[in-house]
Amino acid sequence: MLTIEKKLSLASDKNLFPIIDKVLEGKRLSFEDGITLFNTKDLNTLGTLANYITEQKNGKYAYFVINRQINPTNVCSLECKFCAFATIDKNDPKAYEMSIEEILSKVKHAIENGASEVHIVGGLHPDWSFEDYLNIIKHIRLNFPSIHIKAFTAVEIDYLSKLSGLSYKEVLLTLKEAGLDSLPGGGAEIFSPRARRIIAPEKIGWKKYLEIHKTAHRLGLHSTTTMLYGHIETIEERVDHILKIREAQDETEGFTCFIPLAYQPENNELEINEHTSGIDDLKTIAVSRLLLDNVPHIKAYWVMIGEKIAQISLNFGADDLDGTVMEEKIAHFAGAKSPTAQQKEKLVRLIKEAGKIPVERDTLYNPIKIYDE
């Protein structure tokens, strides 16, 4: 069997040689290294490097979670050009608002189907109060005390701060006391101010996004973090985004997972007609794994890149396929071609076929069941 050193000695791109040395010596990669990795055409070496780091961190384990996504409303006071999910007009035929009873029904269904987590994100409803959002958490915790509640992106936390007049810390403490367990990573989009002014000019910038997450971490709340790629951003802006996350993680160590999110091009105002390529998806996951030396997990979100690329990515730096989701709306409104839900048995099979050991996990990556035959 070839050693990792022998495999990497076969690299066809000589520009990768200094990076290979750094990786094998455990040294941190630079901005310039990230650009070189994105630009390489030596996909095999890139994947080998990323998989080496993944197995250094997590062995042969690849994770999934039994979860359900719940989007309480798609009515939103922001108008982001890349978004096909939300509507600013509550009289729009596609607009909806869930009652507490409807939300609880979905949580009950999730638990009956083995879920350990509910993932709650939605629009910034102009008529809802802070108490309306808080009550979602309170009622879920009251009725289902064991479920992990991962809810409200940094964008939503900022909105709740404005509604309530409370600081980010006070909002997060109030939500935590009501039953919030962790934050999802949505709303990061791309940190570049140039790109953000075009795709989401009304959304909070990267400084507030990271401030909210770091505040949550200091309060004992973990979170995930994301990057939306494949739209108008440059490679340099992707690398800068990833390194800003790395810097924040150095401070608070609260990010459990990084999730590259492939842009979905349908039903929005950006004039981009094509989905990301499989090569771009694999490169983005691999480069993320190599640059984010302090984030334990990299997720291949099958909802956005499809099952096949997600499966291959388990040998390109990813070690997590997310989960069953059960009811995904945001990406599918924008044209995602994947199923809207996934069966546990299918996730186990995809992981095993990739040569990895499937692990059903909870939100914080504690193993629930290891499928090691």
C-alpha cells in the first residue's frame, strides 16, 4: 500500500510541493496557499491532501444526523437578490406563516422519526415581535424537553436585537434560558463587502456575523458556519472568507463545522444560470478542509450539491453529510435538484460505499450509533 508521502510524491502540479510539505509538517497554510489550491488542476493530489487531514482529525468516521428543518415563515423584510425562498409581501400567494401548533406538529413528527435535532431558520417577519420568536423556542422546549434546538441565524439574532432593544448577548442569553441549544451558520453568504453589496445589501456584514457567533460561543453555545459560493465572488474572496472564520475560531473555538453552500441559480434576481460544477464543489470542500485547521468538521451538504458529489467529497476533505433534513425548502425554491428529504439507510449506504464508517451523531458530534461491521 502506498504511503501518504508516496501518493503525494506523484503530484503533477509542482506549485503544490511547498504546500504538501507544510501539510505533512502540520504547518498552517496561508492566503497564497489557498489561491494555489483553488487554481490547481491536480485534483487527485488536492483530494489526497484533504482526505489526509480529515483522517488525521476524524479517522475513517463520516457523520450524519437525524434532523428536521423547520422554516416558520418565508415573509421577510430583507430583499436579497440571491434568495428564492423569501417574499417581502405577506399577501404574496407563496407567503406563509406557521402557527405554534404547526411548528410543534412538525417537531413531534421529527421525534417520532428518530430526530435528535430540529433546525429552525426563516424570514425576518415585519409583524412578528421578539416574543413571537422566543415563544417558538419556549414551546418546543416545554413540549419536547430532549430535542436539541438549533435555531436562528446571526441575521435573525441581529433582527431580534433590533426588535427587543437588547444587546446580542442579552438576546442570546434570553433564548438560551428559553431552551436554545446552538446556532446554525446561515447568513454568512460571502464576507466580501463588494459581493455583499450586490447580492444582499441589506443583510448584516461579516463583522456583525462573526461578533454574534463569538458572543454565542462565549455563552457556551456552539454553532456551525457557512460560505455561499458559485455566484459573483472571486477565488480571492472565498479564501478571505475562510480565513476570517479561521481567525474567529482561534478566538472562541465554538464552530463545530464549516459548510460550503453551493449557490442555487433559479427563481432569483441574480443573472446566473448555471449550477456549480462538480469540480468546483470538490475543490471548495477540499480547500476548506486544508485551510480550516482549527474547525473539526467539514460538511458536504447533499441538499445543495447532490448525493453523488457529496459521496465523493467524503474522500476530498468532508466528513459529514448533514442529515435526513425531512423538509428542505430554501435550496429547493432556488432550484436544488436533490430530494427534499433523505432516509437514514441511504446515508449509511452512501458513506459505506465511500470507504468510510458511518456514524449517526447528535448536533455536537457525539456518536449515537456507529455502523462498523
